Amino acid sequence: MVNIEQSKSYKFAGYDTVELAKKYGTPLYVLSEEIIRSRCREIKTDFLDKHKNTKAAYASKAFLTMTMCKIIESEGLGLDVVSGGELYTAIKAGFPMDKVMLHGNNKSYDEMEMAIANDVGRIIVDHIDELYMIEDIAARLSKTVKILIRVAPGVGGNTHKYITTGQKDSKFGIPLAKETIDEAVIKAMNSRHIELMGFHFHVGSNLFENDSYIAAIDVVMNLYRRLKDDFGFIAKEINTGGGFGIYYTKNDSVKPLKYYTDSIMKAIEDKCKELEIDIPTVIIEPGRWIVGEAGITLYTIGAVKEIPDTRTYASVDGGLPDNPRPALYSAKYEAVIANKYDHKPDRKVTIAGKCCESGDILIWDLDVPQIERGDILAVLSTGAYNYSMASNYNRIPRPAVLLLTKDGEKIIVERETYDDLLSKERVPF
Ligand SMILES: Cc1ncc(COP(=O)(O)O)c(C=O)c1O
């Protein structure tokens, strides 16, 4: 076993990650409150304060706990939720409901009812049936519900096909075919319980260019003009979704937030001028951009298997259950051997997870120094879509989530136990 005291260890947000691994065990999700807050503040200075009539909602699918709701609330942002569970988390955290937007391509009646009963700020309608559902529930509860209609603008993002969403052939959004969209708009306009505020699109995730936003804006603003001409309908809002790319590896050409938001604003302003329509309130919904780089995952290296002239596999005590993204989208990550941070990498190893799946590989060909059982691996940029996508595959308990704050580190989600895995089981014989 390596003497980890002798080597310089990797620090994250000012904390010694080897110490954290020793104290809390591995695998361990580690999140920096300061990084999350600094991202929220950048949204404030470079978007909300810079451009009039703008709003930002954190896309909570990236990472959601009640503590995260508290951080987002205190930074003054709204919240995008996409299921009853995300909505319930926000309600339990006391998040201001008027700043919550409910998404989802197949919302259930119960989810709709929970949202309407709790006066959520917006429902993003994804299918015409939802308008009937909303009308029915809102009439019963004597409410008026503000909605946006999600459209598929026919523009895909240049990203993995599982995270491109704005193309015509998509499960998300109401198709822009005239008869389909007009039916939805007329239905919404004629409902006493629905107030149609505008439209929503989300072209894709982890995008490094702004062209797909600009193309989608063109399509949607043309729709605004046509709806004004055809029905006298004036859309007051446009929601351009999330999707801003973050740093995972050195191949990612990361851009600042304003690269996206300035061009979104300019495209909307220019197009409104050209079409002679009023500039709507602009809403963005970043998820990964707020929390992705704020998180790392710590693992302990176990079996190191060298296949002569072929490859060396180093297995960790987690993998696919705590981070399914490499298996799902061939997502790439960088990582360091935290207890040998000052050792020069001189070889490549492939980091394997511990699941019974050949596809459970976290990182192919990672540059490392000599590694051995007991070393601590820190995988970087795991704050988004790791904890929120985690499973118990192979009956592996989910890791704890540790928040690094100015006042010390705090466990915000306990590590699951084997008893947790059994807690919902009933044995009928
Ligand atoms: C409607 C919507 N908004 C926002 C997001 C957040 O995307 P990202 O985390 O890439 O910013 C998503 C991601 O799937 C989405 O579907």
C-alpha cells in the first residue's frame, strides 16, 4: 500500500481530497458551494443585470436536493423541475413556487395537480392533451395557470444524439406544423383557466457553439410574428432552455456564459426589430453549467489488472451506478490520482467500474503515475447528471454527497446502506 502521507494530494475548493476520502469513505460525491454560487452570480452579472427583462431558472435535473434548492433560492434564481419528485423536493425545501417551472413530455395528472395546487409559476406544455388536463384541474381548483408551449424548432444541437432535443424528430415539444401548433394556441387562448405567456425550446445539452440557439430563435420569432398576424396573439416570454457546455476534458472549447447569452439576446432583439414585434422577456435554464464543474467524485482504486501488451485496467469502488454518463453517451472525463498529485504521469490505465457490465468503464486510457490498490482517484466535473442519474444497479448503495462550504464540509445526502436497499421490499412468502 502506498504511504499517502508522503505525497502531495489534490485539493478541490481548498479541501484536501485524500483527507475527505479517509474521513467519509468512497465513492463520495463532493460539491463546492462556492463554485455553485459563483456560477449563479455570473448569471446575475452577465445576464440578468446586463439585459432587461430576463430571468434564469436552474435546471434541477442536473442535481437536486433540498440543500441545492436553498442555494438556488438564496441566489435569486428560479427552478426548472421535470417530475413530481423534483417538484416535491422544491416544495419540501420551501422554494418559492412562483419561480418554479414544470416541464416534462409526459406529465401525469397527479403531477399537474401538485403543480397547480401549489401555484407553480409556469407549466411548460409539451403536448396538446396537457391543455385539457390543466383546464380541468385549474377549473376544479379555481386557478389560472400561466403556461409556455414547448416547441420542437427543427434545430438539433451539435452534441451526442441522446442529448440533442430540438430537432423535428424529437419526443419533446409540440411540432411546429401550422395546424398542430395553431390548434394548441387556439385551445390555450380560449381557455378561461390558462394564460399563454409564450414558447419554450431547448435545442440540446453541453453545446459549445451558439449557432443552434440562433437558428431556433429565428424559427420561434417567426412564429411570434405569425401568431400576432393570424390571431392577434402577443407572446410576452421566450424560454431558450439550457445546454451551455462545460469543461470535461481538454478537448472541450469552453466559452463564457455571455458567449451564449449575449448572442441569444442579440438574435432576439434583431429579429424582433426586423419583424416589428415587442421584445419578450427572455428566460434561460442552465443546469450543467451551474453545477457540473462544482463537483468531483472520489473513488478508491482496487484491483489493478495488467494484460501484457494490451491494457491495464484499474477498477474503482463505484462506476456505472454513480456515473452512468460514460456508458450512456460515451461521456469523457478527466481524473487525477489524488494522493499522488505531484507524481508525473508516465503510463496509461483504463478506469473500470465495479459493475457486471463490460461497458462500465469510466475513463479509457487515463494518464497516471504508478498506481496501486488503495490510491484515491478524483474524477472531475461530476457535479451534473451523476448523483441525479445514479442507480442501485448490482445492489450498490448510492454514495453520500458532501458539500464543501466556507464553514466546513457538510454531508447533504447520507450514504445509502444495505438496509436502505431492502427498505421497500415486502416478501410475500
Ligand atoms: C428543458 C430543459 N431545460 C434545461 C435543461 C438543462 O440542460 P443543461 O444541463 O445542459 O444546461 C434541459 C436538459 O435536458 C432541458 O431538457
